[in-house]
Amino acid sequence: MKKYIYAVMLVMTGIIMTYAQRMIPGQKGFEVTTGTLSGDMPWRNYYLNLGMTLNGKNGNYQLWALEYSHQYSKYKALRLPLETFTAEGGYSFFVLGDAHRNFALNGSLAAVLGYESINRGEALLQDGAKIISDDNFLYGAGGRLSLETYLSDHFVLLLQGRIKAVWGTDLQQFRPSAGLGLRFNF
């Protein structure tokens, strides 16, 4: 019986101690996020996002990120690669969560700037067809809704849904996606 009491006391002290260092204003974090883009082949359409965060007050934070996304478009028997490189800068607002930030729902808005490449810049296809869309510079805005939970004081698990609205593109203007990520707070 004593070992059960000691185990419960150890778990409770661990839980109480993990509340100590969450969302400190000025604290920086590094996050890696990956996920799937909507489309005909969602298992082959993916993105990889590397970002830095800077915590503000009340659970809000600034977000700066670089992203690579890769999609395929079908044309007859061919799969044409569509690649996008973007940089984002924005702010995430605390929407809902508990006082200790075990779980938090955040919404963010960001400005997006980037470049897209269609078929790696090659206009002619193997069957002689010509792609009339060009590689372009993009600009726009993005929104994200993320469910964040602390695994420890420094590690945060992210589950997120995102949408980007971009202009200057010959492809989709609205680009929804869903992903999973991990943040390390320094």
C-alpha cells in the first residue's frame, strides 16, 4: 500500500511542477509541423513547416515560419509536381483553454509571401503538351486554428487546421491543410 501512496504522491508532484514554466512572456520556441494538403491525392500532397515563436501576454504569441509544400496534379498518365516555398509572419491569439495551459485552442492570422514552381519550371511535357501556367511569386494571408497541449514544460504537441488565401498564382487561390507538429520552448 505504501508504494501506491508514494507513486500517487510522485505523480502529483510531477503534475504540479509541470505547471511552472508555461507561456512565459518573452520565451522563444521552435516548432516543426507537417501535414497533408487537400486535393485528389491527399496522401501524396504534403507540407513541412519550420517556425519560431515568441510568447506574449495571456497565451498569445508571434509566429515566424518557413514552409515547403509539395503537391501533384494529374494530367493524363503524368503527375506534375507543384512546389511552393513560403515565408509567414503573424500573431496567434489564445481563444480557449484551462488556466495551466494543459490544453489551449489558438487562432492565428499571418501574412504570406512566397514562390511557386510548376513542373520544376519545365513548360513542355513528355507528350509535347505545353504548360501555360508559369512559376510565380505569391502573396496573401493565412489563418490557423491549433489545439495545443503540453507534453512537458518544454514540449508542446500541436494539432492544426489551416487555410491560405494567395494571389499572384495560376493555381488554387484557397489552400486548406491539416497537420500535426511539435514545439520546443527554450
